[in-house]
Amino acid sequence: MLYPTELRGRVQICNMVPYLDALEQKSVKVASMSPVESDEDLTRKQRREQARADRKAMEEAAAAAIVRRNRLTQLGVVGAIVVVAVVVILIATSGGSKAPPKVNSPVAKGNDAAVAQLLTGIPQSGNVLGNPTAPITLQYFGDLECPICAKFTLGSLPTVIPKWVRTGKLKIEYRSLSTATGNAEASGAEPKEIFKDQQVAALAAGKQNKAWDFIETFYHEQGEEDTGYVTEKFIQEIAKQVPGLNLSTWTADRSDPLLTTQVTATDAQAANNNGFTGTPSFLIGRTGGAMSKLEYTNPEDPTFINEAVEKLLKE
Amino acid sequence: MSSRALRITLIVLTLLGLAVASYVTYVHYAGIKPACTSGESCTKVQTSRYAELEGVPVALIGLIGYVAILLTLLAPDGENTRFALAGLTVGGFAFSAYLTYRELFSIHAICEECASSAVIMTIMMCLAVWRFLRGEAPPGLAATSAAGQSAAPDPAAPLSSAS
């Protein structure tokens, strides 16, 4: 059977050629024009059926190929949109370094006024804000670069300080726990060094009983996390904004090894003992008594502190 | 893999991802510490500034994504739902890739929950894309396309209906 094989061969060639539909129809025509070669009706019918089946298979294969190509295009469009979206997110979350406000700039003066209003008249001693004999003590474990600490400091403390600290019922101890600073990627210097420097700078201001002025000012002017904005210059700018701080004494006190020990050993150890890994973390209790962990859901809502203080006052 | 087995595999993976995303979202809103075998790294990741996108926790975005994926899997199997699933998983994969980049290069810590979600999403994307491009035709679609083919010999006809 020469002819069907030849036809099949042609059909296979057609298979590789685009617009196979038209070509393939031509070859079918040729077949019908040579009736001489046919043996009998049955084989002709079989041949025709074979040809039809081949054609159908080809059509289906071609259709499937086009469907696949269309699907690939559709998916490619989705992929392109997704890539663009990710690039936008990357850029949006990378955030350039935000320069802190300059000393004496309107923004800095606004911050200074807010801090002064909050703290003036409240006794301070070292890292403690409030009456030393206050019945309740709150320990605030923070990192000056931690944005959630800033949320707490700017959101909750303006309620807590006038309500409980100014009235002599509560004192707040600021303690150090490295979180955001230790995570920093962009800082040129070693994150651990920066953390120590900035926290010790606050405690050095505490030697002049102005630690909380430094801490509050720092949180008010906190920059974008991971941008390496905390430099020696930044720390000095914050100190310059603390009213009445003797800068040369402060500079000398920054090298006091006891302050470094407080930050890197005492506070870190206390945080570790309590299982604190995030900031802000809190311990609260009657002054001189046992302290217990204070959990919160929203750092900007002072209710968790209010409730804990009220409960302890009733004890 | 039969289209039924593939769909069931995808549903199981989605439920796993949904469980992880729900847990992390819960942890985020409850303000508690996530379960973590590698010390503080999970907390570090989940309290970092990359844990939220414009104020929306990324865990919640993941949760919504998995719910959307589950819905497309539970909808009748067909060209459109397969495309939707492939699109969603490609998106999910890209988002996971972004988050993993942030973990490795910005936060320098890995959160186990995030890593498991990323692995689940990667497997799902491979399966969903393969299913959309080359998977065995869904039972409903196979019947209709065969009918379309015999009714119209022009090969363009069933294609235009498919695209």
C-alpha cells in the first residue's frame, strides 16, 4: 500500500508547517482525484476515515498548542504585573534615611515644648522618672530606635505620666533591651556599639537627672528604622535639645563603665531572665516587692497600664 | 497526576498555609510571642517594621491570600478558576520571595512560620502553574471542548471560546 503511506508522510510534513489547515485540505483533495489506485470501497472508506482521524488529531494538537500559548501569555501578563508590584513594595518599604530635625528648628522646638510640658516638675533620678517613694514601679524595657517603643512613648505615656507619675503613685524605670538597633542593616558601625552608645548617652543624661528628657526627645525624633540615622552627631543633637544639660559633664559621663555595664549586662540579663525578646516589654509591681510581666495588645492605648496600676493600688 | 488528585493536594496545602497564616495573624493581634525553636528570631521578624505593609500586617495579607486561593479551589474546576489559582499563587510566591528577602537581608533573622508559608506557596505555585498550562483537562471542560470541536471544524472556534 504505497499511497496511504505517502499520504501519511505528507500529512506528517504538514504537521510541522504553520497554516497546516489549508495545506492539509489540499492533500486530501489529491487523494480523491486518483481513484485508479483504489482496490475496493472498503479500503477507500478506511483510508478516508484514517485521513479524517489524522486531520482531527492534528487540529486538536494545533488547537491545544494555541491554547497553551494563550495560557502562557496570560500567565506572563500576571507575572509581569506581580513583578512590578513587588518592585513597588520594595521601593516603598525601603524608605530613605530621614534626617532628624535640626536643633532650634520649628519641629525640634515643638518636640522640646511637648517634652518639657510632660516632664517639668516631676522628680528624676538616674533612669527613674517619678517620686522615689511612689508605691508602684513600672520597668520599661526599650530600645531607643524601636518604633513600637516610640508608639508607646508618644501614645500612652502622655496619659500615664500626668495621671500616675505626676501624682506620685507610679515611678517608671527605663531599662535597655536591644531589638530594633541590633537588627539594623544599614548602619555603618556595628549595631551593638550604636545600641550601647545611644542607651549609655541616655543614662549619662540621667547622671544630671535628665535621662527622661533625653529619652523622650529621642523617641520624638526617632528616624526610619534600619537607615543608620543614629550617629554620634545625632546623639549629640538630641543631648543639645535637653534643657539645662551640661554637655561637657554629659560627655565625660558617657565613658563611665558602670553605665555600659548597666546597658549591656544588668539590663540585658534582667530582660533575658524575664524572657523578654521584644520591646517595649514591661514589669510592674509594688515598689520593692515582686515584679510581674505586663502584657499589652496596643502600645498606643494606655489602658493596660491604667488597669494594672489601679489593681495594684487596691492591693 | 489526575486532576482530582492534584486539586486535593492543592486544597491540603492551602489548608496548611491557612493554618500558619491564621496563627501568625493571631499572634500579631494578640501581641504574644510566636512559637519558635530558634530563640528570638521569630519575634524579631514579626515585630520588625516589615511585619506591616502600610499598617496592614503581612500575616493578614497572607491569610486573605490563602482564603482567596481556597475559594478558587472550591469553585467548579475550569479554565477560569485554574487561571485565577495560577495567578494568585504566582502573586503569593512573589510576596513570599519579597518577605524572605527582607528576613535574610534586612532583618537578618528567619521566622519559621514565614519560611513554612513560603515553602508551601512555592510548591503550590509550581503545581498550579503546571495544572493551568498542562494539567489534565477538568471533567466539565473536556466534554464541552470536544463538543465544540465536532460542531465546528474550524480549529479557531474552540480556541476563541477558551481564551
